[in-house]
Amino acid sequence: MNNYLVKSSIQLKKTETKEVIDKAKKELKKIRKEISKLQDTMYAEGKHAVLICLQGMDTSGKDSLIREVFKDVNARGVVVHSFKVPTERELKHDYLWRHYIALPERGKIGVFNRTHYENVLVTRVHPEYILGEKIPSVKRITDLEDSFYHKRMEEINNFEQHVAANGTIILKFFLNLSKEEQKNRLLRRLRLKEKNWKFSPGDLKERKLWDKYQFCYEELLNKTSKKHAPWYVIPADDKPTARLLVAQIILNTLKQHNFKEPELPAKYKVEIENYKKELELE
């Protein structure tokens, strides 16, 4: 899985967007059952949480990946947050506030479908959005130089370091989609009547900014992939393979933490036979 880990400077133009693994769907079924068992043990232990961050261009498959990878996890054990345009209330706080309050509890898996990285991605492609945050030092778009976003990336690094130090296991996945495959998926949404609802003309406007998005992604991947919060670049042109790769990385990471179920207190353990008899004699 280290093939996908961002551990040195990368160039997205040189990374693969397509990989096909035979029987990926069958293998995923096995892995997600293992993830479910580990989450149950993690919940019982109550010491760790898991934060899964998913980023990718439109149509990269984030929604379906969440559905397929976490299908077997107990409903109480996984919480998904899909971050949209900030609400009026959210804009009254700093940009990380809404993400901080959505962090998973110990014992649970939290999935951020689009994440706090939108604050150095979409806002960098569309700097006018920053003005809505009413930051005292930002009075006009021309105030937003590269240094502003680099500073935010460092703040995000600090945020993740704090969260990780307090027991949250962080895994970040960039679903690396090719421009050609995005075109095919958008056309599919238009051609299939049952998929029409997924299409928005805004998708075409954002597609024209592809190169700008790729530049911003490349920078954030290189500046914010840390040992405590690593980025993995996942080839996303083949959905079954992308789902399997993400699931394998999650499983391998969880296994490394050796979660243990707590033991029954000694005063109860010695009474187990008596408890059994009491129930059997009812």
C-alpha cells in the first residue's frame, strides 16, 4: 500500500489514474467484514476514533465508495459528514470549527466526504468565497496571495496533529480521476434518465478549471501528508479497484493498532457461573 502513500514530493501528471484488480468486488466483501469486526473491538476498547478524509474531483466516486466500503460496519459505528457550502452559522466561526465539531467519538469511524481541505482548494480556485468569512485582514481578493493558503495548510497540519495526539487515527484519500474518465461519467449522467438528477451545469464550469484544481491538489498533497495524517493517492478510473485499495489501507492501518476488548471486572468474572444459573432458573 506504500505505492499510493504520499511520502515525498509528487506530480499528479505522473501518477496513474487507472488500475484494475481482478475480482476486486469479491475481495472487498471479505475486507469490509474484517473492518466491521475491528470497529466493534475499537468501540469496546473506547480509546481510538478513526477519521477517513475523502477528496476528489466531481464524479470521482466518493459517495459510492463510502457506501460499498462501510456497508458491513454497524450503523452506530460509522458517521458520514458531507460538507457543502458553509451555512450562515458556520461562517460566524473560523473555517475549521464545523469540521472540529464533526470529529468522530472514540470507538467510531467518521467519514468526511469532502473535508477541511476544501478551505485550501475550492477557496483557492474561487478566492471570492473567502470574502464571505469576513476575516479582518482580508478586505479584497487581491489580499489572498499564495502565502495565505500556505499558512492555512500549516494550520490544518496543526489541527490534525492535535487530533491525532488525542487518539484519532487519520487517513486521507485523494481519488485520482482522469479528465477523460470524468467526461465519460458526466455523459453517463446525461444519457441515463435515472442519473439525470446527479448532473449540474456547474459541473461543466468546474471542469474548465481542471488544471487549476490539479495544481491546488498537488500543493496540498505535498504540504500536508504527514506521518500522523498521511495522504494516499488512489487511482480512481476503475471504481471497484479504488474501493478495494481504500478498504485495504484502512484494514491494514487498523490492524496495526491491536485493539483489545476490555475484560470483565474480576468481581463479576468470578460470579459468571452464578449469573448463568440465575438466568437458567427463571
